[in-house]
Amino acid sequence: MPAEFEVSCTPVAGATILANDPTKGKTVNVSREGMLLTLDGPVEPSTLSVVQVALRSAQMPLQVVGESRWMHAGQDRDLYQVGLAFVGLPAHVSERWAGEI
């Protein structure tokens, strides 16, 4: 489902190079199984990442864990699209998403 939220993505395992600073971007769409992100830096496939999502109704960001399944670089390599599958998403988190979309 189309949904745009600001995100911060921090790779924590599986990448050949782990970044010190989070990659910033936004969601393009969100489903029960995962989300499509547009980020200002690459996140390699099979990388486990912690993603902070700024929901409009919450003062604190929603934190989810996901594994990147694929990545496509933009023409200028300034933006990257990343397909992220949720890992162990609790039911209460799904309910918070539903209220925002």
C-alpha cells in the first residue's frame, strides 16, 4: 500500500561494510511482509537493518527490523531503492502501521 514516512536505516549484520551513520530516506509503500524504501545510500541484499520510521501520530519513531532482499541504484547513484522484508514484526507494530496508512 502506498505510504510515505521518513526513515533512518542502520545496517547491523550481513553487509560487507557496516555504516557508522544511518542511511536516510522514506518509505514508498508498506505491506504486512515488508516495505519499499528510497534511501540516500546503498543497503546490500541480505543485510539485516534496524529502521526507524517517523509516524505522523507518534512522538517517538517506530523501530522495525528487516532484511534487505534487493537493491537498485538510481541513475546518478544518489538514491537507492531497497526492498526490505520484516523480521519478527510484533502484532502491536502492525496495528500502529494500520492506523497510519
